[in-house]
Amino acid sequence: MLKIKPLNVKTFASDERGAVAMLFSLMMTALFFLAGMAIDYNRAMNVRSRVSDAADAAALAAGRALIEGKMTSSEIEALALRYFQENVRSVEGQAKIETPVIVVDPQTGGVSIDVNGHVNMTLARLGGFDSFDLPVSTSVNFQEKEIEVGMALDITGSMTEKDSNGQRKIEGLKAAFEKFADKLLPDTSNELRKVRIGIAPYSYSVNLGDYALGVSDSASSTCVVERKGGQYSDNTGLFFGANKSTCPTARLMPLSSDHDALVSAVDAFNANGSTAGHLGVQWAWNIISPNWAGTWGSDSAPVGYDMVQSHKVLKAVVLMTDGEFNTQYHGPQSAEQAKQLCSAMKDEGVVIFSVGFGIGGNAQALDTLKNCASEGSEYFANAANAEELDAAFARFADKLTALRVSK
């Protein structure tokens, strides 16, 4: 027979086991919800980071195209869109990414990108959160930096020899320089683009042409060699005049934005003589040095180093040779003088690119070029033939553009 135990009112009132179970259930639900929110939030932030990186990459691509001046605003916007879409593919399954609004302003050099994304929630839905919005905006101005490039180009006798592909090296240099100029000085007019290039062809000596007046201690030749006393600087002052017999016909050309004039000057190069490479380094530096502004004249006058420090101007030297620096006159070995000059240049904020052309494994030449180049593999190249020289010059031009448009 079933017996029913009488209810003890006092015991019932003090029994907390059910309350604890209910409280525990509520706490577990809250903790589960908070954990779900944390997981969904972290997932959303990861997506937002990738969307932001994609927007930055698209903005830099647009800025690079804007500086190069070869494309219209609408073409640049389309380019930026392609870059963005390519870079967000990895998160397309995790979020809905809207088409970005891309605006390119050639007058101000501005590129802005605004985009919104939506990440669907999972566990956070328990709290009524269906999705998480991810607005991303990036705005960059690419107007500030100008570029001044001094190029020390080897026109010594060995440049008449053929490279590993059977092409005369001097012809390979001419073709590579033209493409370098094409990249930095395109035909399309762009008010934002202010790029100037100067050339310092060198062999036994450097031919200053009409600029030799007041620079050389000799009136019998327009060519100069180094000064005495180890003056490894861009200071003005007299240089020793070179003999007429060791004076190359190709003349130094100070900074210019005239694409055709620069290409024509290099096309006229003739190769002859030995390699006084330090002279090429010296005069490539003098081309972009503000200390020489009065010598070159207003149109070719370099700006001050303070503009480099304020990140408004990029000064660079490109050093190209096909052999050892083996000719000097009033100082240590040519290679040692070149290293001293390169070190002094870097102290002024000058970026240096160097490339060996058909030098193979020549340890002395490689050491000089690597020592002169700015730190980083992208600043040095060892080209076996004209095709590789062309690729090296193209990489240098791309790096200059990247440095110019970096935020």
C-alpha cells in the first residue's frame, strides 16, 4: 500500500537544491552566449583585418598608377577594384563584402576607398545578433614625394663586348635605360608627377661639357678626375682636369624631366677607356646634390636635403658597371673611393641602387656594388645579359615608385 509522507513545511522552505540548479542553468546559458559572442567577434575582426589589408593594397596600386600617369582616373579606379577583389577572395565564404566605393582625384593626388562587409553570426544569434557590420575606409595622398635620380653609367671599352646572349653590352644598356625612362617619365601628362633624371657617363674620367668652366682646374679639357685629399663629399670646389686623350665624348647631363632628351643622350654613348668608377659615383651624387644647384642652373637644380628628411623628395643614385673599378689618380683605389662616397651619400638620406652587368663572380666588383647599395636585396642586381639588366632597371624603377607612394 502506497504511503504518502506528510509535507514538512519547514524543510521545504529551506531546501535550496532546485534554486541552485536553476541558477547554474542560467549562468551556463550566459557563459555559453558570451563564449559564442567572443568566437563570432574574433572571426569578424579577422575578416575586417583582411578587408582592410585588401583596401590598403588597392589604394597603393591606385597611387602607383596615379604617379606613373599612364592611366585615366576611371582606369585607375577599375585597377584598384581588381586588386581589392583579388585580395578579399579568401574571406568571401565568411562574409558578404559589398562593392567598394573608390575615388581617385588626380588634382590632389588622393585615393579613397570605402567598403562595407557583413559577417553572419553563429552562436551570437542566441542573443539576437544576426550579423556584424564591418565598415572599412582608407584614404591616402600620393602627391608629396618628388624623385631625383643620378645615374652613373659605365661607358668603358669593355662595354663593346658581347654579353652571355651575344648582344653588345653598350646596346643593352641603351635599351634598358630607355625602358627605365619610360617607367619614370611616361608620355601621359600628369601635374602630380615630378620626376627628374640626370646621367653621369664615366670611363677614364667624366666629361662635364660646358659645366667644366669653374669646376676644373684645367682649361685644356672638359673632363675631370678626383680631387686630392680624400674629399669624399658633395662639396663644391675644383676637380683636377683630365687629359684630352682620356676624355670620353659622352657628357654629363644634369637633372631633367625631358624623356626624349635623356634617351637621345644615352643613345649617343660610345664605349672606350678604363673604369674609374668612383668618378661616376661622385658625379651621379653631385647631380642630385643641392650644393651643386648653382652649377646646374634653375631647371636642373636639386632641392635641399631637408626635403628628403621631411619625406617630400626621394633622392637616389643608380650605379651600373660591367667590371672592377680599376682606375684612380689622386687617392686610394677606385673601389675604396667609391665605397667612401656611397657611405657619405647614405648619411644624407640618398637611396643607392647598384647593378653589375656581365661581371660574373668577380669578387672585387661584387663587393663594391653590394657595399654601395642600400640595405635590402631589391637594391642590388647581378645581370648576366641585356635581358637581365633590363629587368634590374625595371625593378629599380618599380622600387622608386613604391618608395614614392608608400604611406
